[in-house]
Amino acid sequence: MSHADRSMAGAFRDMHFMRFLAAGGAEVAVFRLHPGAAVEHEVFLDGAVPVTFTPSDNPGEIPHRQVSAALVQAVRGFAPDAILFKGLSYRINAALHEALREFGTAPLTGFVVGGSVTDPVLDRADFVFGEYTEQLNRHFPRFAGAGRAFIMPKYVDLEATRPDPMPAPPLHDIVNVGGLHEKRKNQEDVVPFTDSWRVALVGGGSPRPEVKAAVADPSRLTLTGRLKPPEVMTLLKRCRIMVHTSRMDGLPRAVVEGMACGLPVIVYSATVNGGFVQGQHGFMVGPDGLRPAVELLLREEGLRRMMSRRARRHVEQNHGLPALERAARGFLEFLAGAPARLVSAPVAG
């Protein structure tokens, strides 16, 4: 995991994926930089996934520039046959890749890729895990064409997202989830809908000046602040649709969670060009098509409810722990078909 952090709170998907690899017979290990001064070890998911945290050599720099000689040494000691990088364009990726090549036979190398973001090491990679088929075909055709591109499902608590027996009435018509201070989230395209609809922005931070200036009616805008995951699920169930106008996120987990909670989603097609079926689970639109799509769903309740049910079923079939387990089994089959040294291979993440 290339981003330096001691917390694993945002790594549920990765940890469960490694757990399923271990259950399938692989020896697994996770390595991550952290701001501490020493190498630390911890196990997660009832001891199924060991994680080694190593000190950063340059903790004062931004995460993308940090490296760690201790991490390189720890991974070399594990001697993986396959390594999966989580995080693109981090300096530690290239440093580790070169160190493993110098050590001897280089392991199979892969990346978890989001959107169209790339990495200097990607040209030398052997496989990728992406978000959805259309993304892999459009941005990573070399891997897709060779059968070396896989889907990494999102981690979604499917129990928490299921509809309540007696659902409460909606509190908000439109919800958007994302940090309010991040320009790429582009909430200034969401808040103008306060001219007619109740809008909730979920995320930490204060709205940027551009967002504040675009609010049509402040009385229809709710800022929830940062919420814990169970609180987010509870709120999503009290909303009618999700509008995600980010310009560079790929397919975020928040959108999948929205669909799991029964919300048709509207996204910008320049950012998300797949991952759900157009007109069945939501709409992928350009900026000019945003308002017509929003007005259609909010004014045609029968259509919204139909798409709500279909969106929920789509997530239950393609995301969550069962889908992650299937993805792990498929990856192990890929490794088993690779050179003999990879059968029952150690896998580092």
C-alpha cells in the first residue's frame, strides 16, 4: 500500500481481498509506510492478514514522494512471487520495483488502477485490477486484450444497505458524498439544484467559495459534515438520488454505496463511463445533461423507484464480500496458469 498511513480504516476492500487469497491457499503479506520511527507488525481480520508498517525515510514530504528502505528490505525478505501495488504514481513503487529486479527474478507485478491514472512502472506491469470493464478497455487495453485485466469489486456492507422494512420518508432529494474542500469534487454543479430540491452534501471540511456562490437557496441545503460509515448508510436511505459531479475520481465507493442503498446515480460521463448500465441504474451525462437527468428522476417517481431497485440488485450481484471472494478465486486461477513458480505463490500487497 503505497500511501503512508498507520490507519487501515480505508483499506477494508484490500484486506478482505488478501484474506480471500489466503483462504485459497496463498501466503499473503501487506506492507505499508507509516510515520512512526520503527518497523511494526499487526494482524487483521482475525489473524488472516499480517501487515508490516515501516518508517518513511522522508516523512516531511507529500505521500507520493515518500520512500522507505525498511519497506524495500521487508518485501525482499518476504520474496514474493507476485506483488500488487495499491496506489499510482508513488515514488515507493518505482523504488521497490527496481530493488526487486536487482535482487533476482522479478515477481509478477500488478496495480489497482482508478480512472485513467497511470504510473511510471505500469508499462512493465503484468496485470491490473480496475473498477469496471469499460474503464479497462478504454484506458488499459494492453492488459484487457491479453486477459490480464481484472475487476476489483468495491467493499460494501450489504447487510447495512438493505432496505428497512418500514422505510422512513426522504429527508433529502439529492445527496452528494465527498470532501467539501476538494476542488475535484465539483459540488458547485450540485448546489444550484437548491432552487427546487433539498440537497445534502456529505463530507468533511468547509465548502469552497465557488460552492457557496452557486447555492440558489441556502434553506434547502444541508451540510452534514464528516459522518461515520453507519451514519452515511442511514442518511443515504433517506435520500432519493445521488448526484456525483466529480471530474477525476473514477468510480468511487460512495457511488456504489448509493446504488446499494437504492439511489439511482447521476455522474459525469467524462469521469465515470461504465460500472453500471445507462438508463437502468442511473445516468452518465455531460454538464448540459445534468439538470434534465435530475429533473426526470425526481419528477417521475415510478421511474426513480424502478431504477432504485435495479441499482440495488446490480450492487448486490457485483460488489461486496461475495464478489471480492470470486475476484480472489479468479486471480488465484490466473496465478496458477502462470509459470510454475507462481503456483501457491506468496502474494504481497
